Amino acid sequence: MKRPRSLEACVRESLEKYFEDLRGTDPHDLHAMVLQAVERPMLEVVLERTDGNQSKAAEWLGINRNTLRRKLQEHKLAR
């Protein structure tokens, strides 16, 4: 069975592709852009995997439930 690629490897590959696509143009606000791109799908997948249980999702993410709720509101994922 083929071993899955690590999350780090997937992120690295995506960033390398992003820089190639820029064709020498300097990126702007890269840190915020990456966090924004990663955070929403992470929240969606974790909530899906925990059947919408916010307490469990917060535990999986290693954050406080109030922090999770704030992030869900920021990403317009609040139910």
C-alpha cells in the first residue's frame, strides 16, 4: 500500500506551485493568505468528521470552544 504524503509535503508543493505561478512577482501578505486558505477547509473537515460537535472539534483542533465559535463566525460557517 502506498504511503500517503504528509500534510507538510502537500503545503510545500502548493507553495512552490504558487511561487512558480507568480513568475518572479513578489507575493503580498503571504502569511495571512496561507492561514486564510488553510483555516476554512480545516474547520469544515473537522466539523464534518465530528458530526458538527463543536466541543469535540475544538478538542481535536487544540483550541477553546469559544475560539472555535469565533473562527466559525469569521469564516461564515456558524450554524
